[in-house]
Amino acid sequence: MNEEVRDNLKSKSIWLRGFFMLLFAIFYGVAEFVLAVVAIFQFGAAVITGKPNANAARFGNSLGQYIFQIAQFVTFNSEEKPFPFSNWPESRSTADMQIGETEALQKKDQES
């Protein structure tokens, strides 16, 4: 074994990173389950009310961003640890626009 590999094996920072990667892999699984619950809720809301729930859409958007942040961290594409070590990602306006567009289309359908 060469010296560089030995140094890496003894490095506390790489083992700490591995611990956080394992922790965020668990968070990913939980977030994936919550995303499925939100999707089922949104479908139910659309069936009952005829439109998606805006609050659930915003939460789903921010949850999707959180899942992306986890993926970036565990694949070494980012050094920033996701929530709870940083702020929860805010919903992007695209989800709000899509819901607004959906509501506008539904109004147009109702008028015709």
C-alpha cells in the first residue's frame, strides 16, 4: 500500500465525511418516502378539488431541492451539508407559476 492511501485511511476528515454520507443516505430514504406521501396527497387533492394544493406543491418543490442537495453531497459534488446542517431549501417560484398556470387553465375551461 502506498503512502498516500495510508494517509487517506488514517484521515479523520474522510471518515467523518463517510459518516455524514451514511447519515444523509438515511435522510434521503426518509425524504423519498415523504415525497411519495406528498404525491399521493396531491393526487387526492386534485381528484377532490379539481386542482393541486399550492402549499403541498411548494413543500414538494423544496423537498425535491433537498433531495437534490443530498445527492450532491453524497456524490462529492458539494461540500455543503444539507439540512439540518444548513437552512431548509426554499420553494422556487416555478412551482408557484405552474400552479398559477393550472388554475388559469381551469378557469378558462370553466368559462368555455
